[in-house]
Amino acid sequence: MAMQHRRLSRAAAVVSLLVAGATGAAAPGSVASAAIPAPPAGFTQLWSTDFDGPADTGVDTGAWQYDSGPGSSFGTGEIETMTSSTQNVYRDGSGHLVLKARHAGNDPAGGWTSGRIETKATFGAGAGGVLLVKAAIWQPDVTRANGAGYWPAFWMLGSTLRTGTPWPTSGEVDIMEDVNGRSSVFGTFHCGTNPGGPCNESTGIGSGERACNGCQTGYHTYAVQIDRSVQPEQIRWYRDGTNYFTVTATQVPAATWANAVHHPFFIILDLAIGGGFPGAFGGGPNAATAGGHAMKVDYVAVYRK
């Protein structure tokens, strides 16, 4: 399945399991925030956020930074402008983050704004350890009929990107992506060199499209474990506690794996519009694409064993 990379951090100028669980679907705005899950057996909680705070306020800039600017700067073909405005990025007053794509004007290929944030802190497994990164997310409530071009994502980039290691050598783990209102989930690992290389860039080593029924009508959990306690080392993807995809270190050269995995990662949440990945599934946005829909996040939590 062709997938385009989401490589560039704006700041860098250049992206369970054991505890399950979707909450029940309900009308937007009426869902209570869920408690951050207790650590699975053997894990400790490193970091978490539940997006508590007054309605229509921005994110905690002690923990998050905004990636603002034109989508063209991210290297993925997306067309929106990312902003720090509470029109695009805000807390809803009920413990949720909202990343909302807005459209102005009559040109479906112009006038889009949306939101993208990344953690200031970084998180790694460490030799012999396991890192678990998990979030509860409500994908944008669009359909294939009115969602062409929507591209929500929950993903991580290697911390070495911030200190000069190029993408994709520095590594990328895409925990949740969906495009065009398909109610799907894709998981992907990026590494090595671009184009081509052991990870087949810029496509990456991916799960392919997996059905995600109900993911646009309620919160579901998406998670990844980077497991350096087993041989060969693994990266495992989960949706609502079910492992649906695994990549092992033996799939790429040892040095490639080490450069992509043996360091901390920072976490990114964003809602893009347009780009190569939506283009691989019919393209968009188009005249039928509806503005004003959002990706909602209940919590993000990081655990380590």
C-alpha cells in the first residue's frame, strides 16, 4: 500500500495493548473524558496529558509546541496552513483536544487551515526496555462522500531529527493514520534512506489499510510498543488492544534499525488536508469536501517497562 511520509517537523525545518478500550460512541461534545489508563503490568507511567482546561483555550505550551506554517513546508504535499489559533487547536472544556480543519472561500484546493502539535519531551525504550505510547482518538466524523483530503495522524519522529540526523535515517513510527474518511487505520515504520532503501521509502514498511469500524463515531485507542527486551527487537501496533501489525529488527540491516529505533521519539498529533497519501486513495479535497470537522483526542500516555 503506497503511503507517503510525514517527515518534516516544522521546528526542525525539515513525524494495550494490554489495556484495551474504545469508549462507547456518543454525540459529539457529550462524551466525558476517560481516565488515563493505569500502567499495564510491569510498566510505569512516564508522561501523560488529558487535555483538561477551560473551553476554547490552547494547549499547554509547557508540554506541547505548535507546528505552524504552510503544509508545503512538511514535505508531504498537504495544502492546509497549520496555525496556533484556537479556531484550529483548542481544548473543549471536557478534557479533549480538538484539531479542526476549517475552509474559507470557494476553491476546494485553497483556504484551508488546521492544527499540528508535537511534544517538547522525548521518550525512548532504552536497551532491554519496552516503550508504550497510546492515545484515545476520535477520527474526523467525515465519510468518503464528504471527507476527501482529510488526513488525521498520531505519530512519532526520532529525536535525532532535532539534532541534525536526516529523515528517514532518524526513524518515524506512524501509530494511526486515516485518509479521505475511509474509517481505516494504517501503521507504518520509516527508516534508512529516501528514496528506496531497506524501508522502501517514501512508502515505508506498512500494515496496509485495516478496517476501523466506528472510528469516526467514537473514541478508540491506538498504540505502539517499541520492544527492545526481545530478540529480534520489535515494533508492534495496536487498535483497541489488539495487535494488528508487527515489524522486527531483522527486516532491515542492524545499523539501519539502530539509527531509527535506538533513541527517544517525540509525539505528533495533526490533521492535514490533501497530500500524497490522500492522493493515493482518490485525492482531495474536492468540491464535496466539508470543512469544520475535527480529530479529537481524549488523552495521550507514555509508559515504559
